[in-house]
Amino acid sequence: MSTTAPRTTTSRATPGTTGTTGTTRAARRRSTAAAAVLAAGTLVLAGCGGTDGPAAADDTIGVSLITKTDSNPFFVAMREGAQEAAAEEGVDLTLAAGTSDADEAGQVEAVEDAVARGDAGILITPNGPGVNQAIEDARAAGLLVLALDTPPDPADVVDATFATDNVRAGELIGEYAAARLDGQPAVIAMLDLLDDVDVSVDWQRDQGFLAGMGIDTADPETKGDEAPTGAYTGGAGGDYTIVCNEPTQGAEDGGRTAMENCLRRDPSVNVVYTVNELSAVGAQQALAAAGRDDVVVVSVDGGCDGVSAVEDGLIDATAQQYPVEMARLGVAAVADLARGGEAPEPTEGKSFVDTGVQLVAGTPVDGVDALDVAEGTELCW
């Protein structure tokens, strides 16, 4: 990935204020999404990280939220959640973002700015290993650094990570797809994020989906090494064929091109896994052009556009994650530590704080728990 992209965009949020968009929906989500978080695992606190001592009640607590970009709806929702939590916690919040998912240099600059400003902590969705040294320097300077959504590599570069269990997200949509087939042969198109680049969210969702289908994944941390044909055991079980593993870049046009490539290889595809909802919408464009309206399409994200696509029948089911809760819990954790509390510890049995994931489906199937579209809309971002 490039490390020479332009600098970040940065803005300040005044304590006691919230974002100007999505506030009503975010407030509604706050109470309902909390149930999903608590169902996934309780936030345990334990001493780690450090500050120079507890902040006095009237001390300013500075927190920086550094996202991959400031345009993706996922990160827009994350910023709104952070602004809400900052208002509640009396935190002085700085918002920064890279210019693309590959903008490591811009994120490094934002981390350095947070240290220079004397912030108590940083919340970051890291764009790659080029940010690691800046994170380590910030921690050495006494800041609590928490990753949101994207664990760094290695994971212990940060004090803790608040994230979706992406393997579980994949399993949920795999279980749904297998149940929908009801014993029919599965002819599967795998529409991934990238090709040869090792990104954890990519292989976790991919391998989780196959595991949910009941397909042996061989090495569960390596996508594409499973047997191309065999039997799946999910639902009523049956035979499967994996037609393709195509990269989409997580984009609509990428999903369309990937689906076109897969259909050229085998026009009988009847199950499509997509790494996110944008690529799913693109895949549906290719399927519609081919006259195929009998394909089960599943995805991950759970944004409001994605839930709307489920309602419209473009996506059959999606695994909904909760970026607002990631940000809210992260801001609260930094504020708590600055006031003499303790730093966050991972959810029991996991290497991160699990912020929850739930299936949203347009058509329910026996044996698979799912939210309906109305419930998914209440929680979407």
C-alpha cells in the first residue's frame, strides 16, 4: 500500500456537542445496539497502558479519532458515535481521516499531532503497518491507543481493539445461505476484497462464510486454499463447487466486474458471497444483466443502504456490525482511564473487545436467527 498519500483532513468537536447529521438515529441506536454488544461479550477492565495520573474533574481530556477516510458511511457513523460519547464524557474530540484506505502517511501525521497536542488517547482504524511506529511512539508518550474495527498487525501494537468478530459475521451469512439452499447443490462465487494482499477482514469474512456453509477451510487464515469441490454440511447439506475467488476492492464496479468474470466461468452460480454491501450491489447488476434472479446473495456491513438493499431483494441477508458502539466505547475507555480508571481488556476468549454482529435477512429460514428489515433499520448506520 502507498505510504505517500496527502495529509489527513482534521476537525475539532467541542465538548458538549454532537454531530449535525444522523443524531436522532444514533440516539435511537444507542439503547438498541447496546444489547448486541452485551450479547457478544462483557467489557472487562484491567490495568494496562498509562497516563501521568488521574485527570481532575475540570481537566480537559483530549481524544483523537483517526479513521481510514471521512466519506465511507461506516466511518461517518463512527465519527457520529464518537461525537455523542465526547459530549457525554466531557471530552475534547479531534476528528482526523486519511484520504484513502491506503493513506498511512496521513494517519501518521494525525497521530503525531495528537501527541503534540497532549491528548490522553487515540482511537484509530489503521491503514497499514506504516502507522505502527507512530502508534508505538504515542504509547511511549503515555497515550492510550485503541484500534477500532481494524486490528493492526501485530495486534499488540495498540493497547486494545474494539471490533466486529468478522469470522462470526461470515459464519452467520454462510449458515443462512446453506439453509436457503435446502439441500440443493451450491455453485458458489466468492467475491473478496483484494487479491494477493493479506488483509484480516478479507480472509476472516471469506473463511467464516465457508465455515458457516459447513465447508472445510483447510487453513482457516488463508482464503482460496479449500477444495474447489466437495460437500457442505450446513442446512440440509449437499454438494458444492467454488467457481471463483475474485477481488472487488470493496466497490460497486468491482463487484460487477468480479461477478461478470465468475458467470463467464460458470453461468449456473446460485450462491454469491460478497465481502461488503457495495460489492453485493455491483454483483446484482451483473446477475440482472444475465437474467439471473434466482441467486442467493449474502454480504457483511449492515449500513442503512445495505439494509435497504435487503428490503429491495438485492441482498438476501447481511451481517450487521456496529461502528457507533466501537467509537462510543472507545471514547468512554480513554476518558475512564484519564480519570483514574483502567484500560480495556479483550472480551473473554478473544483478542479484542467484541462490539457485536447480527444477521439481517429479508426472508427468514428455519434454524437461523435473524433480525427482520424493520429491526435492522433501527440499528443501521
